[in-house]
Amino acid sequence: MTAAGSALLGNVDEPSGEVTFSAWIRLRGWVFAPSGKHVTLRVTAGGGSVAEFSAGQDRPDVAAVYAGSPHAARSGFDACLPKSRMPDEPHFVLRVEAFTDDASAVLAQIPVTWVPESAVCHARGDYREVWNRVATSYEEARISVCGTADLNEYDESGTVTAEAIRCLTRIQPSDTVLEIGCGTGRIARHLAAHCGRWIGADVSLNMLGYAKEALKGFPNVEWHVLTGSDLHGFADASLDVVYSSAVFMHLEEWDRWRYVSEMYRVLRPGGRAYYDNFNLLGDQGWDFFLAMSRLDPINRPANISKSSTPQELERYALQAGFEILRIVPNRLWVQLAALKPPLR
């Protein structure tokens, strides 16, 4: 957007069009006056004021485009507009204007639909329905489990995770190994050949279909449909290794605990367990957490990622009866490997 005589330059990046919300709207963009004059942003709706603030956040992308203007570098704004400041109407227009002492410009006029928060229903706990819905195509399934459609990145992440699990759980060629939440077979493709018997379990039949295709050349694989909260169908003390990667982030905390206690049940004495999540205490994990926090409740997908701390994951293992082999926290992830104590 440019104002008359280029007295103001700016843009609203988010929202980029019509928006539906329940609790708040995130307003993000940039604006500056090439003259260096102070810029005020004013947001109105239904004839009333919603918010008034100034830009001033770092925007290196804008600075790169407007390299000749020193004021572009700190032109960013990022505001959360609560429903309490907006009209008590289901439909209205959010108007975003920028002002200096001698110029003004409309940055955006955004059509808005409000849905009461009480009407927001995310069936997160209906894991089968959630994961079948996000896996209607192989590409969608890969994105939902790995966050990328790039096949090279997808394959590399599977290789790295499989190697970490092998090392941390000390998988042996004779072991019977279970993966909880095998998804598309991203990890198993690089791990199944290193054990005697590999079992892929998932709550989603769609996911299992993609995994079966990915591992069709392996003679030692089996498949199991999960209920969503336990390991029904697996006998006590029947497995050597149970692991679950990039799954706990999609589970409620109670179900994380249920799976850890079930891991203990189905492992033989001396068996090993592995699980992980993105790390709330890591700087990259915190950044990811903040990104998720900015989503209005109605726009949070049912499979949205939720963090853990090293202490949380350790607590599950110890309460279940495991001995900790290793906890590996880093900037984004926390990984835990545990041992079911051998019989004395």
C-alpha cells in the first residue's frame, strides 16, 4: 500500500482476507513514514475504537525492499485484538488506518465474522477421526506428520530420528519392536531392517495404508490398529522395544501418560522405551509454542502441537516404573529413553 505522495508506506500481512474468530484477532504488518515522522496505527470497527498503537518491531524483510529508507527496519507491528474491544455483532468490518501529523492512509478493511467461543469444538481426543481427516492424501499425511511436503526433508528426518531411536534404545537384530503412531512409515523405512520383528501401530487407517505401501518390501513387518489411548491387543511382557516419535505433541497429557504406562506393561523385563516431544524449555521450542499461541481458538486445528518439558516426560517414565536411560533436551526437542528393570 502507498499513500498519496508516498507519505506513508505499509501493509497488513495478517489477516490477509476475510477472517472468522472467537476470542481474538492477530493483526500483523508494517508501516513507516519515509520522512521519519512518528506513525500511529488506529483500528476501528462499527464506529468505535478497537486499538491504537505504534509500529516499532524489527522487519528486516521490509528494510531489504526499502534499502534507501532507514525507517523501514523497525516498521513492524504485531497486535492481539480481543473480542472485548470489538462490536457485539456477528459480522463487522475491521478498519486499520495509519496517521502522521499531516498524512493518513487506510491499510486494510477486513470483513470479520465472530463465532462465540462456546461454539468452538475441537474433537482433539477423537484421534482416529482427526488423523483420518488430515491424511486424505499422501502429501497431506506427510505434512501432518513431518511439517513439510519436501520429499528430501521428509526422508532425512526419518533417517535422523530412526538412528537416534536405534542408539538410545539399543535395538538388536533379534528384537520385537513396536512403533506407536507409525504414521506414513517415515521412521520405520529406516529402522525395520535392524530388528527381527517390527510392528506398526496407528489410530488412523489412512495412515496405516500409506505406511503399508512404504514398507511393502519388508518381510518382517506387521500392522495393528490402535484405540487411541492404550495398547489393547498386545500381551503383557511381549515386546523388547516400544517407541513413539512426534506423537505426544498431538495427544492430551492424560493420554501421553496412559501410553507410557502401557509401554511398561507390554515390555519384557529389560525392555526399552523411547518417546519425545517438542521442548517448551528450548528456545526453538518456545518460538514454536508462541506461534501456536497466536492462533485464535477457532483456528486451532484439532491436531495442533502441544509441548512438553523434560520434567514432564521424566515424570511419566518414573511413575510407570521405568529407569531412565537418557534424557536428551535440545533447542527444539526433548527425547527420553527408559528401561523396564530386569527381574532380580
